[in-house]
Amino acid sequence: MSRFVADAIDLLLVLVAVGVAYLGVAATDFLLAPRRFAWPSPGALAIGILGWGLLTVYLTVAWSGTGRSVGKQVMGLRVERHDGGGLRLGHAFLRALLCAAFPIGLFWSLFSRDSASIQDLVVRTKVVYDWQPRVPTRPGDNGRTAAESDSA
Amino acid sequence: MGVEETVSADSQGGVTLNNRAAPPPADLVDLAERAFRTALGLASLVAGSVTAAVTEAIRGEVREPDDEPQPDDGESWPKPLAPILAGAALDVAIESARVGTRVTSAFGRSLRPWISFAKSPTFVRERLGRIRGRLYELDDRWRKEQQEDESIGSSFVGAVVPQIVDATLDQLDLTELVLSRVDFERVVDAVDLERAVSRVDVDAIVSGIDLDAIVARVDIEAIVRRVDLAAIAREVIDQLDLASIAKGVIDEIDLPQIMRESTGTMANETVEGVRVQSMIADRTVSRFVDRLLRREAERDESEGDA
């Protein structure tokens, strides 16, 4: 469940980015030729390619960096190699490509015994929980992790 | 005259002594007259007092000290006959004495040349010389015995006077006398109160006081109840500049930081809430799917695969 929420968040982010890009283009158009301004209509394909490209790039960067995209950060998840290490750039790129091209594969994680999606199986990664519940011990605490707090 | 200088009568008829010595007598006659008048004055004073006492005893009236009878004039009170007769007799005596002394002195003055003439012949002078010598001897003898006589006299006085004084004081109400005659203001003014007070050991006095017992008797509850605390509080609040105090407090406690932290904490808690919920959802879904697929083996959730 958490994976889907994370991915949904990421997707939403990318869509927003696409929207912003579109608006940017429109604004530039307007600035350059205000009198002849008309909303640009690049067509669905262009937008789809743009979105897909953005998604891939974004996911690659995120997973190769911390193993977390924004969505995964929110849900406290992380992408790791099968042996527990972080992803290299190429690895991440491959995975991002597969996720962007074949999102259906993610649903396999519901059924998989290891909660692995098709992409995970292909590139040998896994998605794990990566957060400690923060236990506020005293008012005014930022909340420390369970390991740091000194009271139960 | 010389007598008036040493002794004078004040307005109330009492006698006060002035601290001035009389000048030496001009001559024997004057001295004699003065002595005679002193004796007469004393006698008249005594007589007056005795008469007044007798009269009082007879009549039973209460007299004030102011009403001491004036010598010889009896103006201040009704005139019984005896004092008048006595006064008249005394006055006659004084006058006759005065006349007598004057006549005598005049006669003596007139006689002086005759006396000196009578003294001039030698045999008279011899005689007179012998008489004078005898007189000197007698005088010397008297003077030698004078000391002894005087000491006898003074010891007698020393023995008798205390008894007389005692008897006198028994007749007087000394307390009343002191109260009426002593100016206590002046007495108190003369007393150095500061020195007297400085000799008082206040420490000892205070240490003798049991302050605990005193305070225990004070009903503090009643006092506190009477205090209008609401009014006091209101006044205090009015006096305080609450706005600046509040501003100072806010500046000190860094309210923005607290808000940031609480917001951050809120955000964290929200996120954590979401994460926990999604974890639970994950588990639920996976169990559901497992049951659906009739998988007996549990999923490996020890590592927390999402």
C-alpha cells in the first residue's frame, strides 16, 4: 500500500512539473509575442514524452542519490539493492526506465511473496521501510527516534 | 535700710532671702536699731502665725497658704480685736524704740565732745586704760571659750533640730506642699532624659518579651480576611505595564521558534501517522492476498519489505 501511495505522489509531482513547464512555455510565448498569443497546444504525444522523460530523470536521480524519491520519503520507504546497498546510477536509470514504461508491473508487489514488483525482480532491488517512529518524550522535543529517547 | 536689703517680703507675704550681704553698719546706733527692728519683725511674724493658727483652731476654717496674715495690717481677713491690739502695741513699741534710739544717738552725738574732753586728763586716761585692759582680758577669755561654746551650741542644735523638723513635718502635708510649690516642668527640663534612657538596657527588656506568644495571639486569619485582595490585585495590575511585560516575555521565549517546532512536530506526526496507517494497510493487504492465494508460509516481513 505504501508503495502505491509513494508512487502516486511521485507521479503527481511529475504531472505538476509538466504543467509548470507548459505554463512556462505559454508565458514565454506571451512575453515574446503578446498580441499573437494563443495557448500552445503541443499535443498529447509531446506532453506524454515530456512527462515520461521527466519521470525517468527524476526517479533516476532520486534513487541513485538517497534511494528515495519524494513520495518514498513521505512514506518512509527506500529503494535498495537486493544485498542491502544503494543503487548506482545505471542501476537506478534502468529501474526508472522500467517503472516509467511499465507501471503495471508494480502491482505485482501485492502478490509477490517478497512484496517485489516486476521491476524489482528484473533489476534485483527491493523497497524497504526506512523510518523509526519518533517518540516525543517531553513537550517541546522535536521528537527523537526511539533509539535516542531515553524513556519508554 | 539695711534690713530690707537682706530680707524682703514678697507679694504673698512669704519671706525670701536675697543673696546679698548687708553693708557694714555706719555706727553702733544704726546697728542697734537694725537689730531691734529685725527682732521685732521676727516677733511679729511669729505672733501673726500663732494668732492665725489659734484663730483657725477656734473657728475650724480651712485657710489657704496665700492667706497668711500680713504683719501688722490684717487686711486680708476680718478683724478680730486681739491681733489689732497686738499690732497696735507692736507699732507703738517700734515707734518708741525708733524715737528712743534717735534721741539716744542725738544725745550720744552731743555728748561726744564732752566725753572726749572728759577723757583728756591723764588720770582719767589711765583709769580708762586700765578699764580697757580689763575689758580686753574679759573679751579674750570670752573669745577663747567662744569656740567651745559654739560647738556645744551647734551640737545642741544638731540634736534638737531634727526633732523639731520631724515635729514640723508631721504637721505639714509635704506631698501637698511639693505638688503646689514645685515647678515640675523645670525639674523635668533639668533632668537629662537622654542619659537616663541610654542607661536603660532595651535588649534585656526585649529579650524578656515572649514575642512568639504575642504573635500567637494575633488572629492572622481575621487580618487576612479583612485585606481586600481583589482590590489590591486590581491596583497592582493597573500599576503594571502588562503590555511591555508581555512583549518582554515574548521576546525572551522566542515564540516563532516554538511555533516552528510545533508545526514541524505536527507535520512529523502527520507524516508518521500516514506511514503507520500505510504499514498497517500493507500488512492487511498482504495477509488478505495470502489468504486469497492460500499461502501458508508467512511473508518475510522481518526486514520490513514494503
